[in-house]
Amino acid sequence: MATTILLVAFATACAFLMGYSVNQGSTCAVTAAKQLVDHNQVTMLTGFAVAIGAAGLICLPLSWLSGGVARVAADAPISMALIIGAVLLGIGAFINDACIFGTLARIGQGEVRFFGLPIGLAVGFAIVDRQHLIVRGPPTANILAEFSIGGVAAIVGFAALLVGAWTVLARAKNPHRIADWPLQRAMAVLGACGALLYAFTPGWTYADAVRAAVASDGASPMISAGAIVAAIAALTGAVVSGIRANAFRFEPPTIITLSRSIVGGAIMAFGGTLIPGGNDTLLLSSVPSATVSGITAYAIMSLTVPALLLVRRRVIKA
């Protein structure tokens, strides 16, 4: 019982810090794509490198030291299902105008229309679970879950990524800031706390809570409750960060914006089922666990969003 209480307290603290750091950095794959396409800037993309580096320094060593108690992401075949899932994640984020993290940050800044995303996720997961429309490849064991030379090489790579990206952001003339945290610090906290959450409390995200709530086969109440607690803690952290930064401005939804979030959420549910996981899982678990499938899916998703932005720009100009 005491161990369970400590684990819940630990997960809650990590989730709160994650939500706080997401808002501090305005973390969002769509924002990163807009910076790249509209302003030829890679500030947010460099921030993601910091998060991946920080998470990567935790995932594999923690698994080795804990004797496998700490979870690392499983790998998956590089299949058409994986590719389609990654593209759907990008399309859903584009329609919603924010990824999973971006949605959390925008809610923390008062844009309540993004509460439509969990509704869309629920619709998408309910359709997938009941109609069996989507079949993904079977997961495979992560060969780096146990100590190996390859795992050491991966850790060295993550360390180099963290140091390099941190240095670039620290030397920037106009570092991206909200309140008192520079982007590199916010992303390092995001990566570290996210890696710890995925390692010890898998199934913690609000997407997991939504899926558990609509599952047709009766999901575990403990997993569902843990995900709900972590999701609330993350949302609280995002709101607290927004208020502290004087960035919280209540913005009522419209039918159009709410519909975009619902449709985007449903599409992201389809994509997340194929991979599996959303962009948050890819960024903080699959890629830091050095899985080939995670790296591939994250790259495809990250390319899909700017591609769609470029297409939209051309259509508008036509």
C-alpha cells in the first residue's frame, strides 16, 4: 500500500512538472512546423532534441539498473501500418492546430476549445475498438533493454544530442521564453519527467485515460484511474504555468474550432492505434528507447505537418 501511494505521488509530481514545462516552452509539433515553414527557424525543433536527449539518458540506463523493472518501449516492424499511422498523427495535429503536447499548452493558456481533442480521441478509439478497422504489426522486444555495446553507443548519442542542442539554444540571441524558464530548461524537464513516467507508470497519458474509458473489453480500473490522476496533474501544471506567465486568457470555443479539435482527435486516435502511441509517446518513450520504429514514425509525423502547411500555403495563394 505504501509503495502504491509513493508511486502515485511520484507520478503526480512528474506529470505536474511535465505540464508546467510544456506550457513554459509552448511545446508543440505544429508550432515547430510553423516556425520552420513560415520563419525558417528551428528553435522548437532544437528544443525537441533537448527533450529527446534528456529522456534518452534515462530510459536505457534505468532499465539496466532496475533489472527490467523500469519499462522501455517495445519496437515494431517498419510496415505500411506504421507509416500510415504516423501520417495520420500529423494530419490530426494539423487539423487540430496542435499536437498532444500543444493541446495541453493551449488549454493552459485558456483556449478551452482544445477540450474537444479528448472528445475526438474517445470517438476515434471507440470506433477502432468496436469495428476492428485498424490492425498494426505485432510488437517486438527492444534489443537494447539489456546492457549492450549498442545501448552504450545510443546513450553516447543522446548525450551528444542533449549537449549540442542545449548549447545552440543557450547561445541564441533571442531564446524562446515564457515566464522564467528558457526553452532548453523546459525541454530538459519535459524529457526527464516524461521518461520517468513512461518507465514506471506506463499508460499514464490522458489519451490512455480516454481509451480506457471507452474500451469495449473492459480496461483495468487501476490503469484508468492512474492515467486520469496523471492527466489532471499535467493539466494543472500547464494552467499554473500559464497563469504565472500571465499568458492565461480565456478564449471561448466556436463551432468551427471545436469541430476541428474533435475531428483532429479522432484522426490522431486512428494514427496512435497503428503506431501505437501519440507524438508524446514517440518523443518521450519510443525515440529515447532507441527503437527503429519510434524514430521512423516520429520522423514521418514531423515531416507530415510542414508538408501540409506548405500545401495549404500554395492552395491559398492559388
